[in-house]
Amino acid sequence: MSTPSGKEPSPDAVPPAVRERRVNHVDRRALTLRTLLTSGTSPRRRDGRRAGEQELPVDFHEPYLLVLAVVLLLLSVADAFLTLTLMSDGAQETNPLLAFVLNEHPRFFAVTKMALTGMGVVLLVAMARTKLFRLVRAAWFFKGLVAAYLVLVAYEAWLVSTML
């Protein structure tokens, strides 16, 4: 509201609607359970807003990432099973963390392996559009990881078949 010649308006001259600012004390940007549920069924941001934002994380992920995630987790289960089978015949775990868990707490081996793999999968899906080391998108790295895991499981299956 502008005033002539810089004079301040009297409090009685200001309409009540202007005097009482309606301030919503709930932050619309706060993450709530409703936000998580609705963003999963109706994502709002499928691409970056501007031309240079194509590598930022978004609400929508391509469906093939779900396929890659499930395949990688299934390969991880197969790897755990084949590793335990090979270890019963004298092989050793080469991952130092999993070797420690296997030696100290053998019942938690599969849980630890699935937790580590699951956290990595979630991170790769969330960051699928970003570039790793400014060279390659994380989605391509994810595809390469699935291929490498497939080769590893095939090799372990071949080792188990030669044991029999």
C-alpha cells in the first residue's frame, strides 16, 4: 500500500485483511509419510527444470532400474549361497569384511551381505542420472556391476560343478 509523500498510514486506515498476515506455520517442503507415498505413485519431477539440471536426482526413475536392482539382489543371494557351498570345500572369502563376519558371526553372513548390497543398490538407483567421476552415468555403472556380478556367479557355479 503506497502512501502519499512518505507518510505512514495510521493503523486504523489499514484494512484488517492486510493487518493480519495469514502465515501457515506448516512447512510445505517438509518430508512426511504422505510425501513419500504420493511421490511413489505420482512423481512430479521426471526431468531437471533447466537445461543444465539433467544429472540431478528426480522423483521418477526409469523402470529398467527396478529390473537391474532385482537382478542384482538375486545375484547377490546366489553369490552368498555359492560362496558358502565353496567354503564348505575349502575355499576362502576374499572380501575382508565378509570374511570377518563369516568367521566371527556366521549366522549374520547373509544378512550383512544383503544389507551391504541393498544399500549400494538403493544408492545407485537414487543417483542413476548423476555422473560418477564426471565420466560415466551411475546407470551405466549399475549395468556394468550387474554384468560383473553375473560373471562372478557363473564362475562360482562352474567351480561348484567341478567340485562334484
